[in-house]
Amino acid sequence: KTITPMNKYFEITSDITKILKESTNIYFEMERKITVKLSAAKKAAKYFKVKEYLPLQKITKENKDGSLILECKIAKEEEILSTIFHWLPHIKVIEPKELDNKVKEILKQY
């Protein structure tokens, strides 16, 4: 009842478009400095081939057994943890070791 049009508009900048395009969840960050390397088992590999579940996801190697080595870029660990847990036991953190340790610690506590 009390809405007044202001004739002002939000202008979409190229930075915002880039951030939204690179994000795969609720974490929207300007810089992604952490490179994560993951191994996806054959059962999960076909899904990672057709959809990007990880920010700036790329397949770096397809193994003979059907598994994949994936790389992605994140800004913070929280950005990727839920995706890792979603794909367990078919995904494993290779690098960074700190992230692998964090996943293992959370699972141990669970």
C-alpha cells in the first residue's frame, strides 16, 4: 500500500555477473585463491562430466577405471564442504591436505 516507485534501477556490473557465473552455491566471492584437487569414483564421474558441482570445476584427468581427477577454485572451505559430503563415499580430497583433514575430522565427530 505504501510503495512509491523511485525510477531508479540496479545496474549489473561485469564483476557481479562473473561472481554469479562462477558460484555453484550460496557463497559469492570476488577472489578464489584456493585450488582443490579431488578424486571422483566411477559411480560419480558421469555426473561431474555433465554438470559443474564445484566452483570453476574442470576435469584434469580421466582414469582408465572410469574415475576422474577434478580441480576447482574456492574462496573458503565452507564453499565446498557440503558438496564433498553429498558425494561421499565416491569423492575424496587429494589437495589441499588441510581440507582433507577437516573432512576427516568432521566425519569422525559425526
